[in-house]
Amino acid sequence: MAAFDYRLAEDIRAAFDRHKCRYLFIGKSGAVLLGFPDATQAAELFVEKSPANGDALVSALRELAFALTDEEAAEIRRGKDFVQLKNGPFDLDLVFAPDGIERFTDAWSRRVVADGYPVCHLDDIIASKAASNRQKDRESLPPPPIVP
């Protein structure tokens, strides 16, 4: 599976925009789009939890050639907290409830549009990684500020 790059981001944006999906790039894929040098295998998206957005996401993912099972489609439509997809042209993580971010609408109001890509604000990406408390996320966080 290819690493996340701008071509994958463009494919996602084109399909998601056609279907009017509400989403933000988050995690390492968001950081990459903000210009931070890093690599990730999966695209990570914070997606709005709503029936209309769930339907739009399923349609967009099928357009992108994800072979969604009925169970996966149902999980997306109901907004399961985390849906990991490995049955398409690239790996994709859909996050409906990321650690450290209370509501999609809050993150949406703080979003950054980087080269046309909707991306979570860097503060939200960092807050989410810190709140997850996973070793791999702690290792990717910036060092704490030095207090004199």
C-alpha cells in the first residue's frame, strides 16, 4: 500500500466534494498537508457524524473503489467512533470521535484550508494525539516548552 501523499489527498477531496461530505484531514495526514515532514500509510479523516454525511461518505467511498461490506457501510452511516478501511485503493481511517476534540463543529470553525484541503488546526491535531496517550502518538508530539 502506498504512503499517504498529495495525490491521495486530491482523490479524497474530489470524491468527497462531489458528494458534499463534511470532513477534515487529521493526524499525520493532516500534518503532512500542513507541510510537516512525516510519513503515514493511512489517510486519516475526522468526519461529521450525521445521517446525511454518513450517506454521502458511503457514496464517496464507493466511488473511490472501496469495497465496503454492508456492516462497514452501516458503521459509517451511524457514525461509529472509528472505522478503519483496508479494502480500497489506499488505507483510510474515518474518525467520528477523535480523542481530545469535543465536537466536529468546533474543529470545523478552527480548520485550516491548506492548498484547498480542509485540515484540522495544528492545535487540534496535537491535542488529539496527546489525548490518545498512545506511545506512537507521544513520540510524534513536539517537545514540551522549556520553562525557565
